[in-house]
Amino acid sequence: MFKSLSAFISAVVCLTLLALLVACSSTPAASPTAAPAKPAEPTKAAAPAAAPAAAATKPASSFPNVTIKFAHTGVPGIAFNDGVDRFAALVKERSGGAMTVQVFPGSQLGSERDFVEQVKTGVIQMALTGPINIAIYDGWGAVGALGMPYIIKGDTEAQLAPKLMKLARSPLLVQEIGEKGAKASGIRTVDMGWWFGERHMTTSAKKQVLKPEDVKGLKIRTMDTPVAQAAMVALGASATPMAVAELYSALQMGVVDGQENPTNIIWSRKFQEVQKYLSLTGHMAMNLVIIINDQFYQGLTPEARQLIEKAAMDAGDYQSDLALKANAKNVEDIRSAGVTVATVNRADFAEATKDAWKPFEATFGAGMYEKIRDAAN
């Protein structure tokens, strides 16, 4: 093909140079004077924060990590002691463990007057008490009407409890009275619908109470507020306020002649050991309330407030059922322990105490006694 060796060599060289030119044109070299290439934008898939992306699927808890100190006077065997324990368990469970209720039962933090004041000042956050124990505070005077004798009509706890529980959770008590009380005093109620029971009288061997006039001159222990003493004062007793934790020994030593409480309290506190007579006067149908320091409450998230309120109502329904059953059973327990149990004519006692509310009209507010009475019945 090639006429000479030199022609062959020239052809090979040409073909080699042609191949080199083609290769260079397909992968051009970067110019040493060209600007550096701009790095590619990272794609979403290449984002370094894989862990935060996973965490985003689990929303932050709306419940604060907080320990709530809660005081009450209850001891084992009392329905509301079990109710408070139920409340604490529900709060912990429903907050996923973020919110813990530290319960101080058995008057560990003092009398009811003591720990209601502790809630007001923020020393503790919550407590269980009677409405008449908050009636002494600004804005709460109207709830004292609930402590008036025979304001709610009924012959049995089964008749009285639904009326009082409906009233306790009504707009009248929750919004109209409750919001005013919270703003004025710093004490808020989260639920008032805990049935406690009818209060009955026990007395020592000194005297059995069968008629209203039998009460006259007796020293009867009452709760430590003027409203709580109203029925006994109207009946002519010497009303003697005293913490319930001190009452057994006072009855035993004859410091007082008797006391008044629901039968579940009488039995659980063992008053049947130091009293001879039980008179089923039913002079007061009583509920209990869960109170909370309002500043603490306002600092919670809406979700945490809702959780506390719902847990309080659920625990209240649970303990109210316990209280109704216990009060009925404990009448028979007390009788079996050797106490003489008497059924009295309640109409006579109601007549003797019908004006007991009048000295407190200014405390309740004009027309409030009648308004609460009518709403209940």
C-alpha cells in the first residue's frame, strides 16, 4: 500500500495525532485562569440533619414537667382519700409522666384552714376541702350558703347527691361565683362535684340527741368557720371548732361531748370507739372541692389545665360513688360496733334551724341564699 517506509511512518504519526485531538476535545482541561466551579446545592435527601427530621414526627409535649403538691385530711378507708389518689394517677398517666401530683394526706400539712391558706399563698399548689372553708376568702362568700342546714331537700343521700353534684358543676357555681372568687382571692376551684355526704351528730353517754332541744348546751366539735357552726349554734350547742386530726382524743377525754360528720368519716376515724350515740340528723348535705393556686393555674398550658380539670371530674365521679356506698354501709358498721343509732324527725330539726342563714346574708350576697337554694331544688 505504501510506496516507501517513510510514507508508512508518516501515516502512523498522522493517525496518532488525530486520535489525541479527538480525546482532548471530549474531556477538556480546566483553564488555570477560570473561576472555580460553584458547588452544587445540597438536595433535601442529602440534608445532614436526619435526626431532627425524625424528631419532627413527634410533637413537643404540651404538658410541663412539674410536681404539684396536693394536701388533704383523708386517711385510708375514707372515700375522698381514694379519690385524690385516683386524681394523681390520672394526671400522671394522661400527661405521659410529665406532670406528677405529690399527695400529702392525713393532715400532714396541717388543718384544712392551714393548707387552704398554703394554696392561696402558693406554698403548695392544690388541696381538697369543703366549700365553707373557702367561703371566708374574698369573692367566695356565696359558697358558704352550701353549708346552711337543709338548704338542699331530700330524705336520703341517693336523693341529695345528684342535686348537689349538678349544682356544684353548674354555671352558677363554676362561672358566676367561681371566676369571681378566683380573681379576688387567688384561689380557684377545678371541680366542686365531689360528694362527701350528709353530716350527722354523735354524742357521748352524756346525752342522746333525739329532738332539737336535746342539742342545747352540748359542746359539739365543728369545722373551723362561722358558717360551719351555724346549724349547731341555731340548735343551742356550744360549737367548738377543732381540726379533725385532734378530734378522737378530744372525744376520748371529754373535751367535747360530740361531733358531726358523714358516717364514712365517723367510722374511718374510729369515733365509734369514743361515742355512744349516733343521731341521723342529716343537717348538712356536703360536697368537697379541689382548689388550685390561680397564679400557678394561669401559668399552665391550656392543654395542662384541661387535663387537670378533666382528671378532677373523673376522680370526683369515682369517689362520689365510693362515698355513697361507704356512708350507707358505715351506718351498719357503727351500729354493729355497739353505738345506738337513732333516726330523728328531720322536719323538726329543719324548723329549728330555718333562720340559721340570715346572719350570713351579707356574706353570701343579697339574694344569693335563695338563688342557690332554688337552683339546687
